[in-house]
Amino acid sequence: MRNPIIVTGGAGYIGSHTCKALHAAGYTPVSYDNMVYGHHWAVRWGPHEVGDIHDRTRIDAVLEEYRPTAIIHFAAYAYVGESMQDPGKYYRNNVAGTLTLLEAMRDHGIDKLVFSSSCATYGLPEQVPIAEEHPQRPINPYGTSKLMVEWMLRDFGDAHGLRAIALRYFNAAGADPASDIGESHDPETHLIPLVLDAALGRRSEVTIFGDDYPTVDGTCIRDYIHVTDLAQAHVLALQALEQGASSTAYNLGNGYGFSVREVIDCVERVTQRSVPALIGARRPGDPPRLVGDSTRIRAELGWQPVYAALDTIIATAWRWSRQKKADDQHGPNHV
Ligand code: UFG
């Protein structure tokens, strides 16, 4: 098997797109996923090992079998609202689970990790765009759990020589341009898939969470980044570690923001369908404006987003969304 890389959470949204990019770059992605939120149909570019990051015996067996030189770690819970209601679930899975994985890596002599972090580690921005030096003061347990892992990576680096690159994503969106895979969360909470569902008539409307923010049209602004561009950044980070790079963290965003209303307008334009929108209350914990400064990863790793335009992000998600309907009718093993 050529260059096996373990991808925890490889059956999830960003994990599966990264598996496709790894395969194209000459690696064998080995998906390690407990299938709580993952999809069997999303694992298409390498072996699929069902297992939990808490299960040290299972992790040991998989590391023994494939002898990977590096791990890309996505497996985590990622519902911000749920993390406020049930923080223990997030600390147990995202923090304690990652600790189990790091100890296994240490014991198997695996010293390279690419970690799926988040702009949620910054909390309320003091200025935008947000650069990596911005203070990290998360405002919810999800963001705190990701920051705690960043600290563990630093300490495992100091003590055991682990080299890790943490990638802090802004708003992942879009779908594989070939429509092999795409976004499919249950429950879905993210803006673009919800707006597309409304365009398809699968839901009657979307609710805009607040229109009284201090932004141009009163709705929240986010930096949407195409999932395939995110996936490519993981390949670049892995290659940098292979070439001896030291531990660091990079932001991943496009550097410009779109309001909720602009996203809805763009969906209407791209899909040629109308989207009924209601104004609702603000969602607790939503910062008015999150935009990332990704200058460093462009300069240091040569990352170049290919699908940066919002129209492209939405057009790929739209193609996937329409096809997903057909897949759902055929059952999850259709693909
Ligand atoms: N929104 C609506 N209506 C909806 C859904 C969302 O108005 O039905 C708004 C939100 O209030 C927000 C924007 O659309 O202003 C985007 O919301 P998402 O839920 O799609 O994404 P978030 O900005 O909340 O993403 C955050 C962090 C990420 C983190 C992610 C976890 O920015 O770093 O939550 O899912 F990974």
C-alpha cells in the first residue's frame, strides 16, 4: 500500500474531501471513523476502519496494521449550540479522545499530525480580518475543546517531539466539484445547505438569525471557504511536515465576508429559485463578523484557493444537494 495516512473522521464532510485530495496526491487515506455522524458512501478512496478515538486497543490495531507515517485528525463533535448544553460531551470526545490518539501516536513513534482546528478558538474578534496572532478566547465549549487540543499538541511537541500543524477553518462550505461527495449533516445547522434545502422545497423557509447586527445589511458576516480548497490545504500541511516543518497553526479562509442576506441572494441567483426567508431572533454566541486572514498559509505553504468565489461554492453545493435527493431515494449505499 502506498503512503498510508490515517484520517480520523474520514467519513465526515471535510474528512472525506481530504481523503479524495490525499488519494489524488499519491497517498492511501485510511479512514478511521466511529460512524456516529459519518457516511459509508463518503469513504471511497481507501480502506475504511470503523473505530472510536477513545478505543485505544482498536487504534493500536489499526496503527499496527497500516504503519502510517502521519495522521490527519478530524474526528470531533462540531455543534456549537449543543456544546453549550452538554459541554462534557465535547470535552470527553474532542479533548479526551484526542489525548488517547496522541498517546497512541507517541507509543507507535508517529510524529506528524495535521489537526482540524477552528476559528471558534478566537472567540469574539478584536479586529477583522483575524490573523493567527489574534488572542484565542473561545466563547463556547466547542471552541474551547479545539483550543485545548492545540495546547496538548504544543506540550506533546515539547515532551515527545510531535510535529503538528493546526488548521483553523473559517466557514467550510460547498461540495466536491465532481459531486462524488458533499455536505450531509443530521441535524443540519449550517446556513448554505439550509438555504439550498429551501430552494429545493425540502423546507418551507430559512430563518435569518437576527438582522440588527452592526453590519451593512444587519445580518452576520462569515468567510466561506470551499471544502476542496480546505482539503488541499491538509495535503500541503502534510507535505510540509514530511519536509521537516515545525509545529504551527494556519488560518484557512478566503479573506472576505458575506452576510446571511448576500448568501441567500447568491443562492437565488445560482439556482434560479426563490428562497422564502423570515427574520428570527439572534442565535446566542454568533459574532457579527468573522473573516480570516490566510496570508501565512499562502506565503509559507503556497496554498491557493481555486474555488473561492461564493457563486462557485454555492453552485457545487447546489449540484450535490440535488443529486443527494436521488441518492437518499436509493439508500445510503447507492454511491
Ligand atoms: N444562520 C442563519 N440561519 C440559519 C443558519 C445560520 O441566519 O438557519 C446564520 C448564522 O447565524 C451565522 C451564519 O448564518 O451568522 C453562518 O452560520 P453557520 O451555522 O453556517 O456557521 P457558523 O458561522 O456558526 O460556524 C461556526 C464557526 C465555525 C465552526 C462551526 C461549527 O464559524 O468555526 O460554527 O459548526 F466550525
